[in-house]
Amino acid sequence: ALAEQVASLGDPAELERRLAADPKDHQARFDLALIQNALGERDKAADNLLAIMKADRTWQDDGARLQLLKFFEAWGMTDEATLAARRKLSSLLFS
């Protein structure tokens, strides 16, 4: 099921090209984050969601933050990637 979900999100290289052409393509960044998470690239996935939040907190009704919280739940609250991303999230929210 996970492989199908990842495949349905598109080609990561194509998403990277879209972001290189338009860093504000939040949908491409969001889809890339989902793919990165599925591939175990947790830090990259979190950083992409944090980048969306930094650029546009209201995108998709705060969709980037909500997805990040889902990642935290799935990874576990004591996971290194969760702890690192939570620190970044806190500094983003309170800066």
C-alpha cells in the first residue's frame, strides 16, 4: 500500500525540478515530503514541511503542520527525527 501511495505522488526527481523552477510550489514540496518519509528520509521530509510553514502558514489550512504532527505520531515522540523536527518547529512558531 505504501509503495502505491508513493508512486501516486509522482517522481521525486520531477518534484525536485518543479521546486528548483518555483520554490513556492508548496504542493510539490508537500508531495516530496510524503515520498521522503515513505523512503525513510525523515529529516528531509520534516524540513520540507517546515519550509512550507515558514513560507505560508495558511497553505491548505495549515496542512504542512498537521502532516508534520502525523509524522511525529508515526515516528514516535522519542524518535531522533521527531525530536529534531520538534525543536525546529518550536523555533519557527515562536520566532
